[in-house]
Amino acid sequence: MKRVNILLSSYNGADHIREQIDSILNQTYKNIKLYVRDDGSTDGTLEILKDYEKDGKLILEEGKNVGFIKSFLWLVRHCDEADYYAYSDQDDMWYPDKIDMAVKMIEENDDDMPILYFSNYDLCDNDLNVMSQKDKEGEVKKPTFANALVDCMPLGFNEVFNNEARKLIAKDTPKFSCGHDWWTYIVCQGLGKVIYDNRVTVGYRRTGHNVSAGGMNFIKFQIWRFKKFFLNNYFSNIRKMLREYEYYYKDSLCEKDKKILALFTTKGYNFKAMIKKLFYPHRYRQGLADEIMVRFLFIIGKL
């Protein structure tokens, strides 16, 4: 039975972290090892984690606050080697066969290249009552390299990846990543394979403090998107991430993907690159509204 390392970064998660850890420990797939890095919690999170550590149920690192992205990437670099790895947030609930389902799908593929698996999930309220399903109609489109440049379809908690992917992430840890999950996605999409499973494996708890926007109603989502897109350096950070990705992996990409990436890494406003991105014949995003938005951002030079 191949081993799976679970990588969990915690921060002030005392309210829900026991439930999440228990759902990991109760997986039907038993050859797992749980690594937790606490990112400087000031509530009772550390005390809870130490109880599990004392019982030999996890390996704990007490860290300073560096932010969730650097915290997760630290775990990637410092955990023991395994066959597969899975990110875990601190406040969700994994369904019992999540890891078993992921391992079986990954094992159907050539393990000599970086492979990322991600799944469908339930959107839940604070008490884990299911509100909706992310991909209820089975309409999620196949992940593409162009999508990976402008969007992160996986959300960390539903990602499982192999050791080839882990070796690349550990070796070339990014300085400007917009997300540990996004970096993992773009590495595997460009250099290996990404697998989507429309079966539900996680109950994604919406606490009101989540980093991502999944599960918001329409009005709240538009406010969140406006603030993110226009009131901070969101797109500047994406460009930095893509330039760093180009620095590490340009020579490993196929010619088609290399050309698409180059359109997003030019410095300043490049009219020719904007036109090529604007009239790219395939979809970048899943939803029509998001697709229109991203092409508008090309026109005004934001992305």
C-alpha cells in the first residue's frame, strides 16, 4: 500500500480542527502520515495539536506566522518522502474514501511525470450542513494550461499529487506564488497531467474567514471580486508568479504552451500580446461571466 503524506497548515483553527483531523485519521485508506505546521496560532489550536502529537497521530511543527502559502510550501519541502501528498485545510471534513479514490485514479497513470488529482466537493455552512455541490451538473470543463495561467480550479483541500510533482515544488519553491494549490496546479498542468474527478470527496466548510470565495451569494461574490481585482496588487502578483514559473520551466514546456505563457509574462502593456490573448479561440475560465471578465482585464492591461 503506497504511503500518502497529509500536509495541514493551521492558524487559529481551534473551533473546527479536531473534526478535520478526525476525518483524516478515519480515512478508509490507512497508510497515511499527517504533518501539521502551525503558523503562529494564538488561540487554543496548539494545545489541541499537541494532544494528537502526544498520541502519535501527527507530526507537529510549531512555526512563526509566515502566511498559509509559505507554511504549506514549508511542509512540502520538509516532510518525509512518500508516494502521494495531499493538502488539507484546518476546518473542512474529508469523506471517508477521499484518499482511496484519489490514489486509485492517480495509479491509472504513468507515475514518471508530475500528476495532480482534484475532486468535486460539497459547499457546507459552518455546521457542515450541505448547501450545494460545486459541480452538481457535471459541467466542469477539462483543465487546460491556458486556464492554469488565469485561474486555479483546484482549491488545495481537494488536491492530491504524486512524488514527481512534490520533487519539483520542493526544488523550485516559488517566491511569488499566489497559492500553494495554484503553483501545484500550474506545475502539473504544464509538465505532467491533471485529473479531475467529479465525485464528491470533501465537505468544504464556509466559516466566513475562508481565503477563497466559493459558496458566496452573487452580490457578496461580486463585491469580493471587485476588491480583489481592482483594490490590491492581485494581478501584479499573478504576473510575478508566471514569470517565475517561466524562469524555472520554460524549456520543459511544449511549444504551444510556451507561446501562451509568453503572452502573460511580457513587461508593460503589450498591444500585440493583448490582441492574441483577447482573441484566443478557447475558453480560459469555466463560467461565461468569468470569461468575459478575464478578457476585459486583458484589454485594460490588468492581466
